[in-house]
Amino acid sequence: MTPILILAAGLSRRMRGADKLLEQVEGVPLVRRQVASAIAAGLAPWVALPGPDHPRARALAGLAHHPLVLPGSAEGMGGTLREGVAALPGSARFLIMAADLPGLVADDLATVAATPPGDALIVIATSEGGALGHPVMFDARLRPDFATLSGDEGARRIVRAHRARMLTVPLPGDHATRDLDTPEDWADWRRETGL
């Protein structure tokens, strides 16, 4: 099974005391819904979490996943990606996904994972309008690139460096790009979707 690193170690600072990954979507905490979607898509989820006793970890009880508590997460996204990718098992390809995109569903993840990469080193989901988003599938040959990340640096530098060998996969609407970081974002999304 292809591994997917689900990024769920952030601190939700902009939620003013709430936790965006524990917000309920169709009666399920978002982080649980996203991990369950990865499983339904036939992927093996490895989940970066803030700690083993964190409420997010408890929300995943009973799901087949590999929890990762990474010291590098204290640095920011770069540390999480560096150590998270290093922890993944060997495979020809691996996926990375932010956990805070509630529009992403199992079919979206399966679509990206099943896309034949051809000569591409990166297969990246986009919105219908072409904006780059998540999930992103990387060729295993790019693992050393992740070892160079630090601080709050995400994977944009890696994507830019290999843009000539990148394949885009449009997903419906804004599934790939709409993350919800504030209570207002959540209120707007709930009003629009009814979820």
C-alpha cells in the first residue's frame, strides 16, 4: 500500500482556543474523517500528531494508522515534513496531505494515488481553476529533498524545483485548496455546504 503522510501536528493558533482538526464534519472530527478517507482510498496513513495523548490522537482510536510524534514539529512545517517523510516506509511513491481540507474525500485521494505518473516526479492535485493544492504524490527519488527542509518551510521549494516534471490532477471545485484556519472560515464553509 502506498503511504500517505497526513499533516495534523499544527497548533490551530488562528482558531482562538478551538481545534480545527476536531471540528465535526458529518458528525465526525475532521482529523478522523481525513484518516478514514485515506484508508478508504487504499492508502496507508501515517499521521503527524502533536503528542500521543493529544485529543487528536484519541480521535483516531480504532483506525488503522501509524501515529507519528515528531520532535521536528516544534520547528514548524519544515521539521514535520523532514522527519515525517524520513519515517515513511520504503515505496516507489508517497503522498502528503494537509489534514485541514474538509472538501477532500476518499475519491479525491484515490484519483491522485491512481494517476499514472509517467515521467513526472510530482503528481499534485489542483482546484478546478488550476490552483495547486493537496494531496501531492512524490516519487521516492525526492526523499533526499525533504531531508533539507527546516523551520516553517513547507514543500513549495521542492515542488518549484521539479516543476518541469510535475503532473497536475484537477479535483472538483476547491476540494484541493480550501483549508479552514479560523472560526470564520468554518462558519462560511458550513453555511455554503450545509455540513
